[in-house]
Amino acid sequence: MKYLCLVYLSQENWNACSDAECFDYAKQIVENGKMIAAEPLHPIATATTVRVRNGQMTMTDGPFAETKEHLAGFYLIDAKDLNEAVNIAAKIPPAKHGSIEVRPVRDLDVANYQSVIGAQHA
């Protein structure tokens, strides 16, 4: 099952872990066959939040919510269950300085959706 491990850090701890330290751990996950994808994010000052209400789009500089910790990156992993996912997340280096939110990924059957839509238009 896929799990998304969302890395949250405060601005003060944004660079607390070096890229090398994070890369070394990511390499271990790859070698164990558990890594699907992982990427760090630029600081929150680069974020833009988009909302559409009543057909009107608005953009706001910055993240969606005012919080002490901000989304700093993610690891998308393949784990047999939540327990394994949590154990992998606990070893992500920024966990020592912030928090890791672990969430199961829901499957979206895009191929089946496309075939249903195609059949409706035939």
C-alpha cells in the first residue's frame, strides 16, 4: 500500500537537515524497495495558494494556513501496513526537528474512469 509521508518543519528548522543526510536515508529506502518518490520543497515564501469559489479563482502568496510548521517535502513509500510506514517515517531525518504526517494514499482508477467517460460519449 502507498503511504505519503509529509515532512513539516518550522522556518527556524527548515535547513536543520542537510540534503546529504536526507539523500542517504532516501537511498536506504530505495535499496529496500520501499521508495516510490521523494522531493524537498522550496521555503514557504515561494508558495502560492489557489482557490476557486463560485467560478472565480483567487491566488494568495504563501501557504494555505498559518501554522508553526510548514510542508517542507514528502516521501511517497510502499509499505505493507501503517506500522511499517510509521517505522519508515520515524527514520526520516527531519523528524528530529519537525514532524512527519503519514497518510495512506487512496487509489484513483483513472484508466477505468477514462473508459467509462469514453463509453458515455460513444
